[in-house]
Amino acid sequence: MTVLTPPAPEREQDRGRAIARLTSMLRIRRFEERCGELYQDEKIRGFLHLYIGQEAVATGVMSCLRADDAVVATYREHGHALARGISADAIMAEMFGKVTGTSRGRGGSMHLFDTATRFYGGHAIVGAGLPFAIGLALADRLQGRDRVTACFFGEGAVAEGEFHESLNLAVLWQLPVLFCCENNLYAMGTEIAHEQAETDLALKAAAYRLPSWPVDGMDVDAVESATRRAVAAIRAGEGPHFLELRTYRFRPHSMFDPGLYRSADEVAQWMTRCPIATYSARLRAAGWLDDDTLAGIEQAAREEVEQAVTFAEQSPWEPMDDLLRFVTSEEVRHG
Amino acid sequence: MAEQAQAPMPSAAAPAPESPATPATVRMTYREAVREAIREAMHADPRVFVMGEDVGAYGGCYAVTKGLLTEFGPERLRDTPLSESAFVGAGIGAAVGGMRPIVEIMTVNFSLLALDQIMNTAATFLHMSGGQCNVPVVIRMTTGAGRQLAAQHSHSLEGWYAHIPGLRILAPATVEDARRMLAPALADPDPVLLFEHALLYNVSGDVPPADAFVPFDRAIVRRAGHDVTLVTYGGMLARTLEAAERLAADDGIEAEVIDLRSLRPLDEATILDSVRRTHRAVIVDEGWRSGSLSAEIAARIAEQAFFDLDAPLRRVCSAEVPMPYARHLEQAALPQVDGILAAVRPLVTR
Ligand SMILES: Cc1ncc(C[n+]2csc(CCOP(=O)(O)OP(=O)(O)O)c2C)c(N)n1
């Protein structure tokens, strides 16, 4: 936990960074809320997994990555994509299934890709992103680059074989991977105690002999400082690190989830720890945030989201003639 | 699979070459051919590396990579733990990250532990990313029966993989193809799976100069004939050619033998062109019959050359049973020369 002191001229930079973190979390929140509405309006279809409640994690981790680092995420990745710098327009258009989307409407909400920001999905097979991430890291190792690959997954993935195979291999080969386990306590409707014999996931990961830290995933500063330490160590050649980011999703697993497995009370309890509300309060207490600034951030976020919706609405569809493109590279070129 | 396949094998030899070897033609075993291809690729491109179970210190479970650890070192000849999903996935990631990995899986049966990575990641990435992320990985594995390794080491599942859009599936049946197919596979921007039949590793054959190599996506007519088309690939090529010789000698039937080489995409033109001349076709496939590659080929012939056919299509496939251990049962389960003869003879009346 960072303890904030009143702003002094030399703290101006810190204030700027804090405001940027708040802005990032708010952008994600407003974007996700709007996605939920657009789902009800049947503009977005398929599965939609909202990130509301977990914004501090993507925001804190991304703020420590360099442009040439890589990100591998799951189907719950809009927030990661936004925080990584992919435009809200392209993300929204992808969910609308438009040709201007990150994947030209072929991926949808669960498969956002952007090689320009080295954002490699969008993996909707639980656990499948981990082997892929260690491969990216292996390529960096073999090519002598000091890049880091950040791999996000939920605590549900910890029960998959890929988790264990990948941690083992990453440590054996000392690969530059940051494993970011977002423990939101539920894998769909299964609470962690029903699927993990050891529910302390940082402890479990430590069995693979890598630095492994539990982090308050509701506190963006805590996420940021843990990530900064881990990334510096990985870049310095100290091998993979594991963060268990303890967090909570405020919304259902997906738009099909009736929410039978947890009480309204429990959700309400966690909502008192909303990462945006608590962070705003902290910045106000430090004198770093006032009503006008917050209103400005809010307005900018809403405008960006509305602009994205308009962009997605007005974007064209991929021509039907291109159905078979992108199956092989030849078809990419010839399309 | 914990042994190197060094012992002499039951003969699956391709027929002797018809023309005398030119100076540039080299004779070697199938195993040496794969090894030479890997060595050449590693010398040609620093991005190429090999990874798999026991490929380094042990030399490969079929001794394909023997000696390469000394030559290239452990960074480029990577022994992996028993983690098929992780190291195949790592190969996919490394390919996207700019490397040109050759991933070795001991046998196709074990590839099922990596099936998710192959199917859901390698084959889908280009499409799911709207054309951004091609996956230039090469995955080699052994396939096929004939060594009494029973029901978890002997199957021919390449037909399953040929079902999947986004993958290229190759089955080198000759020493030349074993030697020459790897380079274009590595040059392919998309995932390529190479299936090497276990019985072929000890077979010797000629490798003509590289410029004689027929592109890897073309089927090849290995024996010309006008009475019937026999379509096959991989480990079944040798016995199909043997059956063709028997048909010529005993029955006066001239069979044309097509080696598919590429199971996906299929070179339909070569198959259909042959069937339109012979008016009869038999497909010989070590895979099972139901829902199979042989069914696919038969369907394509029926769809596109039905009115050229003078006789029903026939298939010679493995019996629909998990591969048994006992030698007599294993042999009975596999397509044999006699089975091919029995399938062809009633089709060709003279
Ligand atoms: C291999 C696999 N099994 C099952 C599913 C269905 N599924 C999708 S998300 C999910 C829960 C995953 O929970 P967790 O990893 O904790 O991530 P969260 O959804 O909480 O972000 C399940 C079971 C899947 N997509 N992939």
C-alpha cells in the first residue's frame, strides 16, 4: 500500500500517474457498463464477460509494461485491451462484429488481438494462454531481447494441467514471464474452495520455485508496486514471477449467469471495496483530486465510449465473399 | 515409448530406384533423411530450433535427432519435460514470437495431450486475429502401427488432423520426401504437421538433388497404370506398390498408385485426373474407416467424378479395433497386400 503525502511540486509526477490510473479504471468501468447495455440491445452477441470490479488489476499491471512487452489474456479481456492502449473504437467494433474491429469481426468479445501493441488474445480455452505465453517468452530469450510477457488468467485456470506444465517449464527455462492470476474467487459458479485443494494460490505457485506474491487486487497502487518489482526482476534475468491478484467480479460471470451461487450480501460487501471508489477517496484525501477533475475524467470516458459505439455502428461488415480469408496466410494475401 | 527404434524393422522398403543414381543423388535411411533436413534447416536459419521429449541427450525416441545436441547445444536442441500441451503451446508462442520451432512429439497418440493447443490455438490464431497472427510452427510426430506397441502407441490419427482448417498436414512416404519436405514446411507461414510412419525410419532410399523435388502440396503418381487408381500415403505406400506389382504380374492389371503426400490440402486434381483415366479407385489408408480421410477422398471422387466411374469405390483400412498387441492380431488389423488385391480384383474384369 502506497502512503500518499500531500502534494509538493516534486510529487506532481506521482499525482499525474495516480490520475492516469484512476482514468484508466474509469474508462474500463464505463466501457464495460455500456457493453452490458449493448448486449441487452442485442448489438453485442455471443458470450460477454465483464471486467467490472477487477479494473485495478489490468490498470496496475499494464502501467508497468513497456511497449515492446507482450500481453496474453483471457476471454475477460476488454479491460486489459483498453489499458494496453488498443483503441476503444476497434474493441467495440470487434464486439459488433464489424470489419473495423481488432479481428475484423472474426473474434468477438473473447478474441481481441492487436500485434501493434503485442496483445495476443483473447484465449477462451481456460488455461490455454499459459503455454502460448511461455513460447513468446522463449522466443525473446532465444533472440536475446529483454522483453517481458504478462500472462493473465483466472484462478479457475490453476486447476488446469496447462497451469502446472507451464509454471514448471517457465521456471526450468527461466523464462521472462509474469504470471498474473486474477483470483476473483469464482470460476463461473464454482467457488475456489470447491475446486482448489490449496486455496492459497501464491503458496501453491511457490512450489514451482518462483517468486510468488499475493497482492490486493482491489488496490491499484498495490498492484502497480508489486508488478513494478516483479517486472524489474524479470527484466534483470531473474526468471518468471507469479502474482496472485486477489479481486472480485461485481457482475455475473457472463450475460447468461443467473448468479445463484453467491449471496447479494457478499457482492455488496465486496462492492464497498470498489477499486475506483476507494482510489478516488484516497486521491481526494491526499488533495490530488477534486470534483472538477473527476467530472472531467468521467466526461472524457463517457465521450470516448459513445464515440466507440458510433464508430462501431457506422462501420461496415466484412464482405461475405471474404468468408474464407484468414484460414491460411495464402488466403490473407489473395483476399 | 522409451526405446530407440534401432533394431531391424519388418520390411516396408520402397521399390529400388529405376534409374541409376546420378552423382548428386545420395542414398540414406529415412531417419538420416529427417536428421539431415533438420541439420540443414538449423544451419540455414538461426531461428530454427528443436524441442521435444528426449530429443537431446537421449537422441530422440526414434533416434532422429541423435548427435544434434553435440552439434547445436542445449539452447537449440531443447529437451522438454513430459508436458505435451506446454511444449507444443510454447512452440506456437515461439513461432508467433519470431522463431521457427520444430516441435517433436514422440507419437501421434501423445499428441492428443496437445490437441487443444494444435486445434484451438495453432489452427485458429490467424483467423481469430483477423489475419494478424500467423503461426509458423512445424510439429513432427511418429504415426502408425506394426511394432506390436498395442493400443496406445500405434494409431494413425493424421486423418483427424486433416479435418482441421488452418493446418497443413504432410505425410512423407519416401526418403526423398523425408529429406526435402521440412524446408518448405518451415518456410510456410502457417502451422504444418509432419507425420512420419514408425516403420519407415530404417528404410533406405535415394535422395535426388533438391531441384528435382516436387512441391510438397502435390500428390505424385508413384506408378503409372490405366486399370485402377490406388490412392494412398505414408506407411501404406510401399505395400500398395507391392500390391500393384502383384496385380500386374498375376492378373495383368495395371494399377496407378498415387502418393498423396499432403493430406491437407488434398491435391484433388491429381486424384481426379487419374480416376478419369482408370474409371476405378481404391483407397488404402492405415486409419480407421469411419469418418475418415479415406471416406473424404471417396466422397470427393463420388462428388466430382461419379460419371467417370465404372465400378464402386473401395477402401482398404485398419480394422475398427484398438490396435492389439499380439503380432497375428496386429497384422490382421492392418491393411495388407492381400487385402488390397482382394479389393481391386473384383473391380477390374477382363
Ligand atoms: C478448458 C475450458 N473449460 C471450461 C470452459 C468454460 N468456462 C469458461 S470461463 C470458466 C470459468 C473460469 O474461471 P476463472 O479461470 O477463475 O476466470 P474468470 O472467469 O473468473 O475470469 C469456465 C469453466 C472453458 N472456456 N475452457
